Amino acid sequence: IIACIRLVIIYTILLFNVLFNFFLLGNGYDCSADIWSLGITCIEMYEGKPPYSDIHPMRVIFMIPAKQPPTLKDPNSCSTQFVEFISKCLVKDPKNRASASDLLQHEFIKNCKS
């Protein structure tokens, strides 16, 4: 039961990170919201949990618009290309956020081995 509760909390926080773009900033939904989600997912995959997962979800709702975008806890533990890729995904203003086409040309993606 505790594992299920923990999973619900983690996904609730992830959802708040995604909804941040739509409602809290009034941007609506478009492809740039998916780019934001990609950045959050990159952090979650690398660190094993989404940003702010150690903070109560109700507090996170108010933190996201007021704080800088989330980053890796230890950016020196991975490549600068990965850190830069995430930062391009997590630009608060969707008009300035990288597009999917831009990200496909990023060095992090180009250097990935298939």
C-alpha cells in the first residue's frame, strides 16, 4: 500500500509540473507542453524520481510558477550536453522553448548511439 501511495504522489507531482504550463501560466496546450514534459521526464529517468517529489504536492502547485525551472540535483554527474538538453526543454516561456525539430538537432540527441 505504501508503494502505491508513493507512486500516486510521484505522478501527482509530475502532473503538476505538466499542468504548470497549461493553467498556472495560462499558456494552453500545444507541442511546447510536451517539450516541457520531456525535460521533466529526463530528470525523472536520470534521478529516479521527478523534481519536487520530496515536497507536498499542494506546496508544489505554488512553487512551480514562482521558482526557476527544475534542474538536475547534481549537473556535474552527467554530460553538459544532457544538462543543456534538459534546460532547453524547461524554458518557462513556451515561445522561447526549443521545438521538437530544434531538439532533434541538439548534440545530445545527435551523439546518442542507436
